[in-house]
Amino acid sequence: MASSSTSPALPESQTFTTMDKDLEAIGGHCQYTYCNQLDFLPFRCESCKGTYCLDHRTETAHKCPRAGEWAAARRKAAALSSTTNSANPGRPTLLTASQCSHPSCKTYINTLNSVGVGCPTCNRQYCLKHRLREDHSCSTLIPIGARPSTGPTQAEKAKAALGRLRVWGKEKQAAVLPKPKPSTAASRIIAVNGLKRTAKGDAKVPMDKRIYLYVEAEANTTSSKLPKGEYWYSKDWSAGRVLDAAAKSLQVENVNNRGGGEEERLRVFHVELGRLLEFGEKAGDVCANGNTIVLLRGVGPAETK
């Protein structure tokens, strides 16, 4: 015959057992000498594994015979974990996380959620969005750890590009001078009409306020997704606003509004006039339909007229 103290079998649908009605079975007694208080939510000391009440839960309060043992074990475990992480540097963790090297990107790389991709040319780490050379302007960066280059600097490249454009401007000036033959003027009109048909721009600009230009990005000083294009702008716009719109259309990085030195600022070179435009000059005052403007970086401010 089964003993009366044996608990009845649990029904299959019941996920709990009935607690003993004896109040003494709930909680635990404090093991500190002379206390023995019944605590319904007792504390366990991680050093001596004893059970204590609220007043004697700390090692100092119950004069723990193994005081400091839990803290020492925790330090040992932390040291072992650090050694394991250093032995496996290839696994991305929060300790090895770093920010993408692109100046405008705030993505953390070398984590469990975002891996880092190293560029072998400039020796920098980038996120997946900026991993390609074209996406982080690799050609304009000095490789980390590289020896000082004996080649031309960015300023020298900009000056050389500006000189070439001035020569190009003089050639175009000679080409657009009035000729005695009427076919030259007719050909210019045909070219402008063709430009008006293919140009793109802000549809909000009225037709009578539009000025149609050829826009290019100088390859030696800037990096762009589109090397050149044909666009219209408003005659009332300043050269600075035209620059912002042209940089956006050609997908050229424009940091003029972020401050910094002249080596990173974009400028507008008017080919037919053979000079850099001031940011405050109106497009309608200095440009005509069919003119060409070029975006340059690091050429310095416009010369005083």
C-alpha cells in the first residue's frame, strides 16, 4: 500500500504542483550565527554558498570565511576570456569594432552585424557600401604607411589642370569668335538648339530664365560617377548654387559647406572666359547658352578681377 505522504501523479494537462501548506518550507533561514531569521527571499553568498537574510547578505555582514573568492574567480574568468579573444583575432567582436574610414560614414565595422573590407590600395578599412575604390575616392588618398611620394601633390595637380583649362579656354575663345561666313553662326545656333533638346535641369525654372551649359568634372582633381553632362540652370542663380547643382548632377563629392581648407573645396572654371567664377556671380551675367563650365578641386579661390 502506498504511503500517504506520496505526492499524487500530475495530470498531463497540469504544469505545476501544489505547494506544501507548511509555511516553514517557504524561503530559508539565515545561516549567520545567532540570527536564524526566516527570509522568504533569501540571498546566497557566491563565495561560501551559504544562505542569508537581507541584513547579512554581504560578505562583510556575515563575516564570510571565503571572502573574496567569488571576485577572484570572476577576474580569472575575465582574463581567460580576453586570452581567448586575442588568440582568435579573426572573429569580429565589439572589442575589435571600428568606424568606416569614409569621412561621411558612421557605420561600425568588424562586428557581428557588419564586416569590414580592407582596401589594398589605400590600406584602410571600409563598410560594404564604401568597399569599392570608386566609392571612397581611393585615387585621391595617400596610402597608410606609404613613404612620402615624390610625385606631384594635390595642389600641383590642381594648378596643372587649371593651366590646361586656361589653354583650352583660349582655344575655344578663338573658335567662337564671329567669322565672316554665315555658316559659323548658323552652326552655333544648331549646336545650342541641340543642347536645349538634350539638357536636363530643374523643371521649376521658367523657360525664359534658363541658361544651357555643358558641365564637366576635371578628372585629375575630382572623382565623379558621370564625367560630363548637359544641363540648364536659372540665370538668376549664383555661381555657388550652380556649383552645388552641377556637383549633385555629376555625383561629385561636395564638401564646400562643411568647412575645411581650399584643397578640398570645389570651384567653377568658365572655359570661355578662362577664369574661375566667384561664388556670388550670377550665372546670367557671366555665362551664355552653349558655354562650358568645369568643376575643379583644390585650385584655390578665384583670382581678383
